[in-house]
Amino acid sequence: MLAGLAGVLLPVLAHLLSRKRYDTVQWGAMQFLELDPSARRNLHLEDLLLLLVRMALIALLAIAMSRPWFNGAWLGRWATAASRDVVIVMDGSYSMGWEGRAGTTKDAAIRLARQFVNELHAGDTVMVLDAREQPRLAIPGPTRDRERIRQALETLPAPSGIANLHEAISKGLQILAAGTNVQRDLVILTDYQALSWKPEDDTLWARIDDLMAQSTVSPRIWVIDASAGEIGKASNFTVERLKLSRELAVPGVPVRFSTKVRYRGGDTPIARNVYVEVDGQRLADQTLRLNLMPDGEGTVEFDRQFDKAGSHLVSVLLDTDALTGDNRSDAAVLVADSLPVVLVDGDQKLDPTRCETFFAKVALSAAGSDTNWIKPSVVAPSELNTDTLRNAAVIVLANVASIPAETLVLLEKSVASGRGLLFTLGDHVPKDGYSIDPDAPAAALFPVKLIEVATEPNKESQGIRVAGNSLELPWLREFRADKGGTLTDARFSKWWKVSPLSPRMSAPIDEEREGRQRKRNVAAEVGSPLVIAKLTNGDPWQVTRRYGRGMTAVLTSTLDADWNTLPAKTDFVPWLHELLFSMASTSTNRNVEVGVPLVLNVAPELKVEDYEFVGPGNKHFAADRIYDELQPGAILTDVRLPGVYRFTRKAADGKPQSTDDHFVVNFDRGESDLTLLTDEQRQRLAGENRMSFANDLLELETRVFAESSRTEVWWILIYGFLATMAIEVWTIRRMLRGATEADR
């Protein structure tokens, strides 16, 4: 608005234009009308005064419209403080659930926020930001409605997960940058726990400084301790994340669960009860009692077999202590009737024992039994079609010589929608890797570049075998020699030398949302190749890659006995089962991180609009449909709160009718370390006027509303504008009166 100061030139231009010269005509009586020199000087002075007054009018108006302000309380004695934009950042991490004498730290923070809002002026705007791993707005936009602010504070979700305070501050500063008031404050209500601040990361805080420097009106950041120094005064017990050997199982197959219990803040040994629940039912025979040392830990491990197919929730719990947010750990397991696998035989022969998939099919089939964990079916490459792949969980291409372009498209869609694709290499595999166009979506399905077929250099030597130290994944460790496994005894006479390829992004796949009948392009995410097992000479043996919702993998040798002795080893059967289960389990995504969408495969006839996701705090979320010709699904993308989610059928009374499918959104347990910010760290965070720490609400209000408050003075300039207009009128009247007296 200060650009309006250019308007002060308008009176000057008008004055210059009024001095246009005219032709002079001499006539005799003119001498009696001329002013004397003294009167002429007075007239020039009055003209100059009128010019300056009019310039001052424009200048005062332009400056007033720019809304100037001053810092400090001295002007507040005569002027009203400027309206302000306020963003209140509420720490939502689970350490805010610490139970003190007057309730939890979160409750104290809400009380402080309400008291602070009550002190604001009627014209001040407020926004509430819930600071978690992914900060979110508790109010859609700035509001002056105090009742709306109160409701937003009262309905904040329970403390959970971690708080990314740096990200919350960045988002708050961006909100304030779009504000309209010259007073802009960001108030953080937290418990001073050090983990959420990352005080040693100078790069993060340099970005905050840049955001503040870019703002036309520099905001002020205030921090207040809502815990009143009570946090961490008692011992704390923590259950770490619950790990499981597999997310996908079948009835009768044991699943191993393991976790650790940590003891912090105490100075004497103590015994603690550990409980196990399955689907909400506590198992009396699984109750453990751990003896823990100060700052020590204990390990909890147990196996569980599930008799019925379906989704199951397994939980490990502790007795309640001052911090309840880390007393429970959950994991979801999907139990299927069996795992359907399609074996594509690339070397079919009349003698079935010489076929490429003979040993694999025998290993996966239990002759004469109806309880197969895996149900294999063998097809020729030409038989791959939509009907063949619709019900498959994993597709195995065993030494296939060529794949038509239309089949590659079908395989790409299959893997992107959640299936596993395993390539086993042999003498029929072409060196160019099936001649896949590098720009085609299917190019990322094959995660390696083929170099050449290698052979065992010396048959009299120890030979090439599986390197035991490369078996680091949990499901592979059981096959190491030090665990009694025989997988590392298998000898390889031939294998393909390969090099992993960098990840690529596939072409978009179509997704149509129910009710809107529109298309949306969703690109399948492609991960980096991971070598999960090597041969003793260092060459890769198993390479995997995440592709969309599924997984693709390569075995650099055959599944039969042509190139290795693997089928003759006792570990061949369990290893092949575990490999296929690990590839199929990637599509379940029942245990995810914060922000990862929850995806559930559903039957084509299921009406997704009749179902919903129910999350922590009994919060209801609408389910969106995934349109996929091979595998329809339901999806929830708003996954900001950690905890247990359920996919349930809606009920007329708003309560779920069933809990058919479980999901667990995990979080970092680092918040259990209740180490607080030191004075040195606070000074480092404060930087050069970056932020200010207040000990209590009174100090915060004193500094916000008095010592550092900004007062607008535009109204003083408006009064000056009116006064100058009066001077202009008085000057014009005086000039007219003087001209009238001169005429007389």
C-alpha cells in the first residue's frame, strides 16, 4: 500500500499545469488591478501551503492504508493493540499422556490453550494444529468463534505416536504467512520432551529461519511447558513394537511373535506382568512375569496357531503406569484357507519328472491331504490369462523362454494390484531379459540385468553354495547352518550373473471412484532392488523388489535339479514355502507405518459403500473402492493416527456390526525416553530471536500482550488526515476571503 505515496505527485502536477502561459494583452486600466509586492508574496506562500497540505493528505492516507505498527507496550497506554493471527500447536505425541497429580499433560495443555484464547481480542483469528508424525489442522480455517475453538481443543484425538514439531512449526509459519493481521504468533504447548525437537539438527532449524525471513511480517514463536515439570518423575515401562514371523498364515501354521519390555526411570529391580490377548480375549496360559533391572529390558516370545481362517489381532500388554501410551503393542495376522500359486512351466516334457516345475509342485503338494498350505497349479506360458491369474497369490515363471507383450501387460497389472511374481532362471531364459521395452511399465518387473551364465570353476573344490552370512531376513535366518539348516549345503553348477537395476516408475493404472464415475491415474511405486541372498562367490542368488502393492523377485538359478542340488536338501520344502509366503504377504499390508494407506482386497460383488474403517478413538472413516479388473479393493488414505483399525460393515445406529479385518498402524517408541530439553538445548533452539520459552501462562501472556506486542497506528494517521483536511478547508477559505477584500 505504500506504493500509494506516489500519489503525492498529483497536486504538484496539477500546480504545474495551472501555470500554463497565456497571451498578454496590455490595456490601460490594468495598472489599478495589480497587487503590491507584499500581497503577491503572501499569495505565493498561501499557494505553497495549500500544495503541501494536499500532498500531506495523500501521504497520510497512503501510509494509513499500509497499517504501520510499533513494538512495545509504551504505545499501548494510548492505543489499542493490533489484531493478531494465532496458530496454537498442540503436541499430540503419546508422552503428552503422562498422568500427573492434576491429570494428563494433554489435559493441562488444553486448559492452558483455552485460557490463552480467552485473553485474545474479539478480532483475533485462531487456528489449532495437532502436531503428530503428520501434523493436521483441527480447524479447517482461521476463526474468531471461541466456541468452535473450544470444541476443536476438546475433540483432539488421544496422545499417540510421535510429534514432528519441526514439521508442525513449518506448517504453522506457512499458515501465518497468509494471514492479514500485522501481529502473528505461533504458540506451542508441549512437554519439553527432547526427542520431538531434534535440537542438534541445525539443517532443520535453518529451514525454519528461512521461512521466518521470507514472511513480510515476521511471526513470533512461543513455547510453554504444559507438564509443569511433572513428566518423568516416576518409572516407566514400555512394550516395544510387536514383531511376527509372517503376516500371512494358514490354519495350523504357527506364527512367532516377539517383543521387548523396557524399564526406565527406576533405581531398584522390579517384576512386571506381561499379558497376551488374541482378538480381545486375554490368554491366561500366556501371562508372563518378567524380572527387570533399572534401565534394563526383557524379551517376550511366543508362538500361536490359528484354527480358523480370517483376520486376527494379537496384543501384548502391561499393567497401567503413568504413561499408558506405550503399555500395549499390537499386530494383525491374516489367516487364509490356503495360498494359491500358479507355476508357469517353461520346459514342459512328456516325462513329468523332467519338467521344470516338477520338484516345486511336489514340494508344495501334500499327497492325499486336503489341508495343503499352498495350492499349486501348473500351466504353460500360453495359458496365462486373466482367468488364470485372478485367484493367484503368487505367479512363478520357471525358466520361461519368452513372454508375449500382452502377457507382460497382464503380469504388470497383477503385481501392481498386490500379487507376487517370481522369475526362476535357467538355460531357456534369453540374455536380453525377455526383450522388454525399457520405457514400458513391465520393464520394472524384472529387477536385474542379465550378464552371462556362470559355471562352477572347479568341481573338485568346495563348489559354489549359498552364503550363510547373507541370509539376514527373519524368514531366511532359520536356514543358516548355525541354525541347523541344510540350505547352505546345496551346490550350484550353473547360475546367471546379474546386476540389480535402478528403480523405475510404471505407467499409470486406472482407478475409478464409486459415485463419481471418473478416472484417476495412480502410478505404481517401484522400490529399489534388494539382494536378500548371495552365493559364496558374491554373486546374487535371490533379488527382490517392491512393485506397487506386490513384489517381484528373481532366483538366478533353477528350481529343478539341472543347475543345483537344492531339491535334494531337506530345507527345500520349507524354504520354498517361506519364499512364497513372504512374496504373498506383501499384498496384505496389515501392519504399516503412519501415512501408509490401508488396502484390503475384496470380492468383486462386495459393496464398499456399505463398509467403513473404524480407527483409534472409535473414529469412523469412509472407505474408497479400488477398481481393478484382477483384484478389487477398499482403501483408506487418511492414516495419520497410529493404532488399531478395523474394516467393518456399517450399522444403522452408527456402531459397527462386525470386526472382520484388522490393521495396525505402528509408531516409533522413542517417546518413551522422557529426557527433557536442557537449558543449553533451549538456548540453541531459541537462536537469534527464533523462539521464546515461557515458564508458565502468566509469563506467556505478559510477553505476548505487553512487552513484545505490536500496536497499529493507522487510526492516528486517519485522525491526522481529517485534521489536515480541516487545515485545507481553512486555507482555501482564507485565500478566498483575502481575494474578496482585495477586490474591494
